[in-house]
Amino acid sequence: MEDAKLTPRRLATRIGVAPRTVERWLTGAELVPHAGNRVDACRALKVNEDVIWPKAVQVRS
């Protein structure tokens, strides 16, 4: 998030979720967002999904 110059609140606003939701993603290592939210977050952060949520990518493969 630092590289994208986004705070959790700004990321939440950009992808249309509550700031608390983003906070949960950051603190809950086992928590995986819904697919659409993952895609939107990755676009906003300019990273591949497997960098942030590798377990979600493994399950999908």
C-alpha cells in the first residue's frame, strides 16, 4: 500500500468497501476477500493477486 501511496481508508474508498474491511484484510492472515474485491484491490495497488493472497490463487488453480 505504501508503494501505491494508499492508506487503508483510501484503498477502501477506491474499491468500494468499508475501511474496517481493509483493516481486517491487513490483520487477518487467513482472511481472503471475495474475488471481485481482490481484483479491485490488486488493480488499485498495482500488484498481482498471488503477491497479496497466494492461498486464493492456489485454491483457484
